[in-house]
Amino acid sequence: MMEEAGYRDPRAVAALLRAAKAEAASLHRPLVLMEVCGTHTHAIAEAGLRGKLAPEIRLVSGPGCPVCVTPVGYLDRAEALARQRNAVLCTFGDLFRVPSSTGSLERLKAEGGDVRIVYSPRDALRVASENPGREVVFLAVGFETTAPTIAAALVEAEGAGLSNFMILPGNKTVPMPLRVLAGDPALRLDGFLLPGHVSVVTGSEAFSFLASDYGIPSAVVGFAPTDVLAGVADLAAQRRGGRAGVSNLYGRAVTPQGNAVARAAMDRVFRPESSDWRGLGPIPESGLLLRESLAHRDASRLEVDVPVPEEPAGCLCGEVLKGAVEPPACPLFGTACTPDLPVGACMVSSEGTCAAYYRHERWRLAGGAA
Amino acid sequence: MCLAIPMRLVEKDGWEGTVELNGVRRSVSLMLLEDAGVGDHVLIHAGYAIGKVDEEEARLTLEGLERIAASLESGGG
Amino acid sequence: MRASDRILLGHGAGGRLTRALVKDLFVPLFSNPALEALSDAAVLPAWPGGRPALTTDAFVVDPLEFPGGDLGRLAVCGTVNDLCVSGARPLWLTFALVLEEGAEMGLLRRCAESAAEAARDAGVQIVAGDTKVVPKGRGDKIYAVTAGLGSVPEGRDWGDHRVAEGDALLVTGPVGDHGATIMACRHGMAGEGLRSDVAPLNGLVEALAASGAQVHALHDPTRGGVLVTCHEVAERAGVRIVLDEEALPVRGEVRAVCDLLGLHPLSSPCEGRALVFVEAGDAERALKALRSHPFGTGAARVGRVEAGRKGASPVAVRTVSGEERPLDLLSGAELPRIC
């Protein structure tokens, strides 16, 4: 399975592209598909698939970048923990440059805040054991792929009696926002390309409600160009045949039932709760808060003054995250908001929709060559 | 939304594992994947193995792609 | 005075400890007449001719020692390479260190030894130096600053002003090794084939020059890797650079580290590679010369220069399928990411 080249075979890409467009053309209207996952957004932009699938197929990007959907208030609270309680913040690199109301973690660090970029929640455990006198707060963001790793770290911290390890809960789960999007008549989505690595944990069956409750076809796909195109062709064929189901096209990694051990770890540590999604607002049962038994590890309970969050003025991140507008429709895109000086989170995360458009598609949109 | 990289499990000691890709090794936690065995390909995310890669499925996908690619050639591009 | 196994503030105070450091450590290692005079400035032998080229660079690296090298080797090679990619033959270097109180003397010795070894490899002399010590907590063990003076031979004119449409772009070996090795060290990864490429390039560059190939410009893709260097050249020369994805040499180990941490090999620094812009008709001759040198065995032709076009990305990569994809500049250092 390490033969990456096979998944990128240009002949297979060309054949799948042709098949997908032919299926869609027979519908006599543009087929609107949403890729939910930011890594897909990035892969699609990198391979230039959006332009190649048009006009028969329109790919719109969904709320699948955990950093982008995290509300500004979360970062504000993290900064307050560092500034007011001298807590050590451990974060994935993804969050480091995301704008908060007053700055960013990058700026906080430059001003003397103790911010450590980690690759794994386990690295944060190590930081906690090396700094026994200080509160070490792991910034817990990410979807079902990441949440079990944080749960495992919490279990390890409990076992080791590492009392200074805490998390700032910000994990989110994917199914409920998909319900919101599937039920939004304004979006008229014909199908969903489902996140491959979330599905490793949830299993493809977790998304069967899209077909049963909304009549919308979906496909779990991997991250190579052929994976994405096979999904597009499958969704077009489902639409044309008047069918709706969940196709698992990422069978090398995803099973119908997913990883039950990982989900059990999540259940042990987290409870589902309503959660704020940038762009979508509060969505019931879409966030993961710590169970009462782990209240002592919940940094959101620590006393700090947090300013009223300020979402950046004029930024259309919210609309972009719903797939309601494409990034160039935002008045700030490419002018006031660039990857160097991002206004909204969608421009800063490498898998944010705006960043992907800016890096890969602005030349195409400008009508020039690559 | 999430990077996960397939790597081969080369050592296992309880919940601690060592995985390898192209001669690069890293230790990972196997807490989330109890039934992984040495020699398996596993998906690594944030220092944890979160899933197994099914080699038979991978082979089938690649064979399918090969057929699709060949159809393009026989179909006259 | 008994030798300390730690750097003390006194090692930077100018007294006996400082003198001992200089006389017992640096002078024997770097040994050359200009240094041994131990006066305030090195008085150099007569100028060998050509135009002088002068450069300086500061070096901080974490970890200080890594597979394939350490701070000392990096500090010498970095300056040697900046000179030789400008067309200069490196001659003399200065070597200054800022030490943190409490740093291990053994670490300092090892870094000094590898600086001396790198200087010997490059055929340059370290003719002046300085050490200062800062209180514990005010530095990170060792920082190094080197400056280098070299001579550009008569008639040699390399630079971005000569890069033009049609040029071929070569690289002298696999890219991204240094950066990937450093990141691997920081994130608990290791592999036998994972080593920094840090090396002095002047021998390789002279072999290239001697081949008679029409070289237009050379660069060492250090910070920001091949990607940043290509963007800089494209901007300065007003051209467009198109890389060939299939031809770009990237070691499997480097790819693995980059995949795991969400980084890109083209943004990963090299410390012993050069990008060569050469007259297209001379590309083969240049490659042959590069490959015949031990530091250039992995040389490859990796791209071409096109005329700059408004509305087109200044740097692009041609993919396996023959399409061109824009390669954008990154906003800052790449950070390990999970998404």
C-alpha cells in the first residue's frame, strides 16, 4: 500500500476524471458535492481538480479544518491561561499562527508566554512531567481522528498521577454539522466526500444517516487524486441511478465499524455537548467536553478573565466554512487577508479553504497559467 | 482534516511500538490499536496508531486503478 | 588552573581562563600563522588577485549535534558555501562564539574540532575568532558567527542577472536532508540513512567551473529550502522557474519525515547542496562534472527557466501527469502539524 505512485497514476486520474464528468453530464445540471475534510480541500487544490471537474461538477469545501472552525474565544481563553496563570501551553503547530482577538499564540510566545509546539499529546505529557510545579495545558482540538489520542493521553496522565496535565477542551465531532449542512435547502448538496481518517475511527456506517435521513449519497475516500476522483465518480453515479448510500472507497484504511477501541477511549473521557462552530454557530452534540470524573483536568474551569471575543470584521470565514461562498468572494481575500497576514483562520491553517485557494488556485482564478 | 501516515510496525512491547517508513523509525503508542502485530502496516496520527492498513484491500484498489488506467489506453485516450 | 568541564563566566572575561581557551583549544585546532600571532586583527598574506567577496552568517541550531554534523561544521560550511556559490574561492574565515555559562566544555571542544575539520576539508584558514560568555539562561549553549573572505577569479560573473529564459536548473544532490534530519531529531525519529548533507561545496563548484559549462548562477538552498531559493531567483531575475517533480531527488527517509510531520521536502533546508542555473546546452557537461565529484554524485537536472509572465505563478512544478502546479512561498517556518 506504500506504492504511492499507483494512487497518483496520471492515466487513472485522466480516466476517472472523464468517467466522473460523463456521469455528471447526463444529469444536465451541475452536480454540487462537498468535500468535508480540509486535507481533501488541500489535495483537491494541489491536484487542480476543482477546475478540471467544472462545469459538470462543482466541488464546495466544508467545515473540515478543525483549526478553522474553532471559535476565536477558544484561543483567547488559552492566551489568558498563559498570561494570567503562567500555564505552559502545548499545541499542535496548526493553531500556532491562528489569529485570536488580540494576537495569536505565536505572538504570545514572542511576548514571553510559554507555548510549546508538540507533534503528539504524549509530548505534552512529557512536558507536564518535566514541569511538575506548573499547569501544563494541552490545546485539545481536532475531530474524531485526533480526539482518541487526547483521550489516551488523559488516561495515561490519570494512571501516572500526573496531576498538572490538563486540556482545554475544543474537540469536535463531524456527524452533527453534516446534518446541518445536509438539511440546509440553500446549499442543495448532491453528495458528500467523507473524511477518510475520521472514518478510520468512526467507521463508514456512522454516516449512513446522510442517505437514510436526507437521501444524500456519500463516499468515504482517501487522499490521493485517484481516491478523490473515484469518490466523485461514485457520487455522480449514485445520483444518476437515483440511489443514496455510503460507499466506502477507502477500504484499505476504513471499515464499516471503525476503531471501537479508539471510540471507547473517547467515551471514557469525553461526553458529547453542544459546541460552537465558526460559521455554523452552536450545534448540539458536536463537541467533546470532559466527563465530570475528569473535571480536575479541565482547564476551561480554571479562573481567568477572558475578553469578549472579537471575530475579525469583514471576514467571510463563516460563509466559506459552510460552502456558501468561495474564498475569492470574500472582500478581504488576497488583499487584506493573505497567508502572511491572515485575518481569518481559513487563511492560516495549511488546510484552510482560503489558504488552499490562495496557494494553489489563485493563478487559475486569475486566468493565468499554473 | 487529519494527516495519518501508514508505517510498518517493527517492534511491539505492550502498548509501546516502533514503526518504520523508508528506514525512519519512531516510537508510537498502541493504546488505541490493541490487535496490531509486528509486520502490520498501521496508520499513525499524532504519535498514536489509530488503524490498520488492510493490505488485501490496498492490493484490490491498486489493481482496480491499473484496470481503469488500462481502459483509458484501450479506449483511445 | 585546573580545566573546567563547564563553561564559566570567566571564560569570556579576558583573563587566564579566556587565554587558556584560546591557546589550548582554538589555536592548536585551527593552526595557521595569521591566527597564531594572536593580535587584534589577523594580518593576511598578499591578495591572490580577483575581486574580493565578503560574507557573514550567524548559526543557531537545535540540536547542536546531529547525524552528519554539528554547529561547528555548519558554521564553517555555511560561510564557505555562501562564498563559493557567489563564484568566490573561499580563503579566510573568522569564527566567533557566544557561549552560555554552564555549557559543557566537551560540546564546545567537539564543535571546535569539527569546525577545524570542515576548514581543512574546504582548504580555508580560520584566522581570527572571539568568544563571549553570557549568563546561564541568556543563551542556548553555543551560538556561532562566521565571516568569510574569498576571491572571485577574473572573468567569472555568476549571479541572478545572468539567469535567463531557457536556462537549465540542476541540483547537486538530494534535497532536504539537513532540515529533515534536524526535525527528526526534535521529534524522536531516527534512521540510518537520515543524515545532514552539511559539506563545503567549493571543491565541487570549482570542478563545475573547470568543466567549461556556461554557469549563470549558483545558490545554496539553506533556509526555506529549494522553494524559497527559486522564488528569490525568479523575483530577482524576473523569470519563471518550473521544476520537474519526477526529476527532483528526495531520499525516502526525507520524504518519510516530511510526511509524518506535514512538511514539504522542497521547503526543507540543505547545507551541502547547490542549485545551478546553466546554459541549457551545457547541462549535460555540467552534470558530468558535478557527478564526478564526491559531493555531487547525486546531481540531477530538475527544472528549467521560462520567461516571466504576468498572472502566472513565479515558481511551479510539473507533475508526473505533465501539468503545472503553482508552488507558493510559505509564510513562515514550517511547523509540524496534524492536519
